[in-house]
Amino acid sequence: MSDLVQITARPRLPEWLRKPETHFESVHLLKRELRQKRLHTVCESARCPNIHECFHRGAATFMILGNLCTRGCAFCSVPKGSPAKREFTLDPEEPEHVAAMAAEMDLRYVVITSVNRDELPDGGSHHWAETVRAVRRRLPHAKVEVLTPDFCGDTDAVARVLDAGPHVFNHNMETVQRLYARVRPQARYQQSLDVLAFARRYQPATLTKSGLMVGLGERVEEVEELLRDLRAADVHIATIGQYLQPTRRNMPVAEYVTPERFAAYERYGQSIGFEMVFSGPLVRSSYMADRVEENAVSARRD
């Protein structure tokens, strides 16, 4: 039997998770510009509930290495595919297209993520580095946050991305250790912690960050254990948000966590030494990333 809480019907969406979709024109215009450059965003592929708000204020998280993932995480709606497919070919112009789009949007904080490309010998890390460098050339005064895969634990690949000079290195844990086999069957809990710890050691000046979802059937003490493990890896920033089932093919929601419990997680994280904990029902790893980084930097100075 699965460790996850078994439910027979989808829980009713509580009021605190209802977010109106009001900026259709902004969403349409930005999507059109992205398609013209053959670019993808995780905002669209992962069906983020904040897309109207973020696209309206001119923010987006670029998703590189294409739009097909080699992994089949139970929570994720990003399209899955086989490396044999033609669409898996890397677009050599993608790094410059990301930089051009970021410049057109006049971004001062650029967030980049990617699908997993486990079939590539370097996990796509050279392409990652080229993208970060292209953005930094085009926008020398902007900050860059990378939200990377685990690169199958290859620290050379992690170092390659860090050598390109991102200001924030983010890799999401996603869930507690007990639920990894169901939620992230092709990932390992300790491997993800090791990636974050390596990034912290390799580039001490770079902020490290990780995010997790709740509402998957985890227990409070397991979330607190995960937060302690992140602090043991010397991670600076933690984000905590509610899991929302993106499609019927994805795993169901086990629980809608109350705002009060999110606030308690934030207090706990701060009590054990995080420089910034961003915790709330609609929080996502790259949501308000610029403000999260700013608060973390401010806390560092204090």
C-alpha cells in the first residue's frame, strides 16, 4: 500500500487557494512573444496558478532544454517524452533567444529552469552555462537565478552551471524523504541534498535555495526534518507551497494545508537559521523570486 494518504474524491478547493484569472491580454501577448522565439516557460508547462499575476507584471521563468522531460514525476504536468523523438534535439539558438527575450522584457531578475535531460552525457549543463552567460552578457546589471535538475548527482555538471555566474542556485527537494519513491521515483533524497551542499561549498558567495510542496500526505514532523536537512546542507532560502493536482493524470491532493500551518512552517524555518523562508498556499519556487532574494541578502547583511 502506498505511504500516501488514500482519498476517494478530490478535496474541495478552499477559498485561500482561489485566485482569479484576470489578465488574459497580458498572458496572451507574452505567450505570443515567447512562441516567436521558440521559448518555453515552466509557468505554462507546470500550470502555475500565479501565471496571470506574473505575466501581467512582466515576470516569467524560462524553461530551457526544450519542453519534454525524461522523467515522470507524479506531481508534474511538464510533457514527458522519449529521447528518440525529434523534438528532443537541443536548439542551439535557445541561449541567445532567452537573453533576447529577457532584454525585451527589461528584466532585472532572470529566473531559468529546465526539464531533465538524463539522456545527455552532461545532463544539459553546457547548454545551461551558455544560457546563463548569454543572459549576463545581454543584461550585465540583472541578477540570474537558476533552478536546476539534480544532473543525476554529477557535481561536474553542477560546477559548470555555477561557473557561469548565477547569483542564486536553486534545486528543489519537492517533498519529504518518505514520499520520494512515489513523488520523484527517478530522484534520490540524499542526492538532491548533496547537490545543494556541493553548490554551497563550490561557490560560497552564491545564495542557495530549495523548495518543497505540502499536501502530498507528509506529516508536520517530516517537513521539519526536511527543513533541518536543508540547513545542514547550509541552504539559505526555503520556499514552501501547496501542491495542486495539475491534471487528472497526476497524483491527487491528499490535504489542503491551512495558512496557519504555512505560517508555522515559516516560523520554524526562521528559528533554525534560514535567511529567508517564503511559505504560503500559493508560493512556488520562483514566485516573487526577486523579492525573496532581496530579503535574503538583507538578512545576510544584518
